Amino acid sequence: MPQRPTAISISPARPDSAAGRAILRAYFDDIVGRYHGRPATADEIDRVLIDEPSDDLVPPVGLFWVATDGATPVGCAGLRLLPENLGEVTRVFVAHGARRRGVGSRLLTGLEEIARTRGLSRLRLDTRHDLVEARRLYTGHGYVEVEPFNDSPYAAHWFVKPLA
């Protein structure tokens, strides 16, 4: 008898919680591997977790959400709360086994709703050239490509979305 899929739930979490650490490790495993064109090593993932901490994704300067399928973390999204009613979307990720189930869209929509309730008037984000699925998700949600707003060596595309 086929197993019935569990419902995906999304809830706030701390990046340093067990679920937060697990999904951020999966996130960096995916993007570091894509960057190098080969599977990432454990040492590479450990290094990027140190070099690019997510400790700014906690109140009062940021927020973080984890999507779970049952007890298994399968996605995440972060929001940095910046001056002038600006938010920066970061760490949007869906694990391979949970893709094409609307998880990324639900994470992004939820993040935008929370941003509105916090009085943010616009969101921005940057992404790499090879993260084609991410760019498709952002443009599908109304993000518009703009001129660079940072000097990240990894960013190749910058997007902004006004919040109504």
C-alpha cells in the first residue's frame, strides 16, 4: 500500500535550532555543490557555515522559517529587517525530495505576508546565475530584476519587489 504523503508545515525557527541547522546544512550542501560542479565535502559545508552565518536571521534584526514534512526539515527562508522599511530575502531553499510541491512558493508568500505585517514597503534579494529555479520563483512572485545593490562575489542577479 503506498504511503500517503504528509502535509508540509511552515513555522518560525531559529537558525541554530536542530531543524534550522539541518536545513541550512542541506542548503549549503546544495549551493556549494552547484558552485563547484561536484558534491560538496563536509569540510566545505562546515567552512561556509562559519563564513556565512545565519545569526542575523533572529529578532530583532531578522526572521527565519523552516518547512517540515512530518518531522523532517525540507525547506527554509530568511528575512533580514533593514532600515527604511526594507527587507532582504535570503536562504530560500527546498530540498530535492520536496521540490515541485509548492514549498518554495509557500515559503516566499509567507515571508512576504510577515514583511507586510512588520510595515516593510519593499523586499530585495540577490541570487547566483546557476540558481535558475530560484530566479523563476522570484519572477513568478513579482520580483523585478534591478541594478546591483551590493558587491557580493556570488550574486549575478538582483531583484526588488514593492509590497502593497
